[in-house]
Amino acid sequence: MAVDQPAGGPMKRLLAGAGLLLLVACDSSTDAPAGTGSAALSTPQTAVPAPEAPAEGLTSFSQRYLQQARRQCASALFEAQQLQASLETVLDQTGPEALAAAQSQWEKAHLSWLRCSLFSHNAGPLDTPAGEDPFPLSARIASWPISPGYVDSLPEHPFSGLVNSPDLALSRASLLEQHQLTAANESSVGLYPLETLLFGTDDSRTPEELSAAAEPAGDFSSQQRRREYLALLGALYSSDLKALVARWDPELASFPQSLARFNPHQQRLLLVEGLRERVLELGQEVLLLQEEESGTRHRQRLLVPLEALQLLAGEEELPALQQRIEPLLTRLGTAADNPEIDPALQAQFNELASDLGALLGDATDAIAAPPQ
């Protein structure tokens, strides 16, 4: 998702330089061998061992940022693999219990992804494309908002969506070609089209709609296409997150090494500005969430990144950051309470973004110009 950069020559020059430097770094890691580093990713607890020694050239804030980025994205990969397994169960043993379990696992994968998504807008792993894609990897993993009718049928349009497009052969390549074909909300791959297939466009998915239908040879089956689509999305989502984790790996990727080439002021400027942009983006989503009718699942898009932001504060700075974030979390409410979202919350997100450098302690001078 493109985000306007703050005005000012130094920041624009830094991000431009970072983009050129880090683009090569991220692309080189995307094509890492499939088995490389995957053994340690079987569980979130063992996925991210703590480094034995701090990386040379990185500030303490940069080290904390990179460690959390890798840990949270590795956890997202673990939950994606669990989701893929639950989808296989649904397709093999279609029934109410299997469908409910898969839907529950989607929600776990969603929460885990939202923690990982905090580490964006830094010209790094989430902001650079995969292969020849015209969009950043984050837009392939979980572009939002989406048009559910682009994926599957709507109650008022029962033959809409890629599920009901027999002229389009379903494959990894064809789905990537259809992704954001003419508009940003035309998402054909990622976590949210997967949600549409699992829950239905109106949250009324039945096990029968995912069952293996016994259709006469040659007849079109939306059920069979939905099953094929679901399997493809589950595999692609896991694959993309595996590539993302490799981009954060200091042994395989050069994003951490490239970041260390910047001086301390530039490191903090790049990372804190990325966090500020992410918080501003959350503020913009307040208005989008007001307009959609997705229940409470998407409200987690606001809650979870705010909670994860607290992981980046030092011990001395954490109380002040919590003091600023907790009122926001309270106003947003829990999913169970299902409160109305107040559009005035956007102003609070904007205020938090403007104060973020100071609230993150040793990143206080992140917005200061490097010494001449």
C-alpha cells in the first residue's frame, strides 16, 4: 500500500537511498532454497533464537526492532502453516467441526499477521516486491480492504467472483495475474480472499459449499473451484510468509546488514518513520472500518498492531508508551463488546504518530538531522 512520505528533503533522500540499497537485499533472500532455515520455524517458541551477540553497527533500538520483526513474522508463518493444515482437513473431511476449526485458525493467523505487519514502511522486507510483482510483498500477503465479490459470489450476485469464472483456469500463476488487476481492492490472493472463501461473503459459509460435489462429467462446479481456490491460497500464503521470514534472517538476507551501513541517526530515522507511517495508516483505517460490515474480525487491524508497538520500547520508556496506547485500546474496545468505532479516533492515532520518536526512548533523536 503506497503511503505518502513526510515532507522534507533529508527524509526523502534517505528513503530513496534505503530503497535502492535494501531492494537488492530483500530480493536476494526471496529465492532462498525451500528448506533453508525452515527447521527452526516449526513453532513460534523455537523459530527465533536470540542472537548470541549484538550485530555490529546496529543501534540498540535497531537490534530490538529486527529481533521483534523476525520473531513476529516467524510466528505468523507458524500460524499460516497451521492454517494450511486445517484447510487440508476441511477439504478431506468437510463438516461443521472441520469448518469451524479452520475458521478459528484463520483468526489466529490473522492476529499473528497483524503483529508482523507493524514492521513495514521501512523500504524493507514487506515493502519490496516478490519476483516481478508490481506491488510490495505486503500487498500480496494481506492487501486490505478487498472486494469480496471479486473472489466469490454475493447474495445479490450469485454468479460473481473468480470462483464462478470457468474461463479462468485456477493456478498460482493465474491468481497472481488477477491480483489487483484494475483496482487495489481486487485481491485474488492473500489472507483476506482466504477469509472470503472460508467464511463466505456474508459470513454464512456452509460445509456443503466446500464439499466435493458429485457433478456429471463436463459440468461446471462452483464447489469444486472453491475447493481448488482454497487449497491454492493456503499454500501460497504459507509460501509467501516463508519468503518474508527469510528476508528478516540475518544469516540469509542482507536487510539487517544493509541497515547497519547507515549511521545511528539514519537507522532510527528510517525505522521510526516507518512505524509512524504505520500508525498513521491505522488512523486512516478507522474510517474504512466504519464503512464496512465485517463484524468484529477486522477491528483487530487496529488493536493488534498497537499492542505490538509496545514491544519496541525500552524498559524505562514502556510506561509512558503504555499510557498513550491504553486509552486507544480502551476506546476501540474488545471484539466481544462490539462498540461503535468513533471516527474521532483518527486524531488520536495521528497524535500518537507525531510523538512516537520520543515515546520510543533511544529513538528520540530519530527525527533529528544527522550531524554535519
